[in-house]
Amino acid sequence: SFEYFKSLTGFNITIPYKIDIIKMCDTLDDTAKRYNSVNCIANVNGVSTGYNTDCTGFTKAIGAMGMTLTNKVLLLGCGGVGRMMAIEAVREGSEVKGDFDLMVNATPVGMYPNTDASPLTEETLGRITLNGFFDAIYNPRETKLMKMVSDKGVKKVSGGMQMLVWQAAVAHTIWSGAEYTAEQVQAISDEMMRLV
């Protein structure tokens, strides 16, 4: 109910409610306005503010890899997360042509339980030059595509657990002002990966 919603200091929300929840927010952060999607809400002094921590979690996870979105980025997928990743890459100045600095998988292809699937064939991957690969999937810890990319010799390869943990860290910053270092997030990510 609306009263219960207003009684909470903060909470996260996920699909399929990321758009429906907007009408219950008094105001939206720029991140929520940019994507017309809310996954984190803070209620402060009776005012509820909607945020989208997907974008910050994604950009922090890319930074944790030692990569940036400022160069050529190849994006696989066009769902909600894929659109967000594409917009963040464009906002930071990436282009899509020639060889690629970073490839990002925003598709669910290869996610548990369909772990034998890949959005790219070996032949297609063989025609791409990459410096890094980020897969938004966090279960399994290494997707088939991650293994294919690693076997190709790409050194900077990361699954989605970093993004998931950074989203949670950003939510706690919004709710309580808590700050987390990259080392703390990495330790939590490592612990979560042991549980997957």
C-alpha cells in the first residue's frame, strides 16, 4: 500500500515494477529520469525519490576491470539493461566501428540453466578484436562466451557480479550515506561468487 511504501526509509525494486513504481515517487533522480526506470527508492523527510542504480553499478564494474566506455564498445542485446549500457557508453563517448576496446553482453543467453548457449559463435568471435569483455550475467560465474573470449587471449574479462554488488553499494550510499571502496566491493563480489 502507499502508506507502507512511505513508511520505509529505502528499498530496492526490480522487474516488472521498475516503471510502475514511478507514479508513487515524489521526485526522480537524473538516473531514473534518463531511463524512465526506478530500482531504488529513498524516503527522506516525507519525500520519496526514485533512483536507477543499474547505470552506476555498470560503470563502476567496468572501472573495476580497468576499462572505460570512452572508446569503441560492441554491445550485445537490446533489452532494458542493453539500452542502459548503450546510452552510458554513448554518454562517455564510445563509437561502434572497427576493432573493439570492450564488448558487453546484455543478453540473457548463457544464463543458468542454459549455460551451454552463447550469443556469438566461435566464427563470429574470431572476426572481432577485443581488449576487454563484460558479461552482465552472474550465474554461472563463467559463461560460455566468457570462456570463449578468455580462450581467445582477452585478459580483462568480467561477469556481472561486480555490477550487482556495486548496485547494492550505491543503494546503501543513497539510503545512509555509507561509502564503499573498490576493495570492499571486490571482497563482497568474491564472496558472492563463491556462493554461486
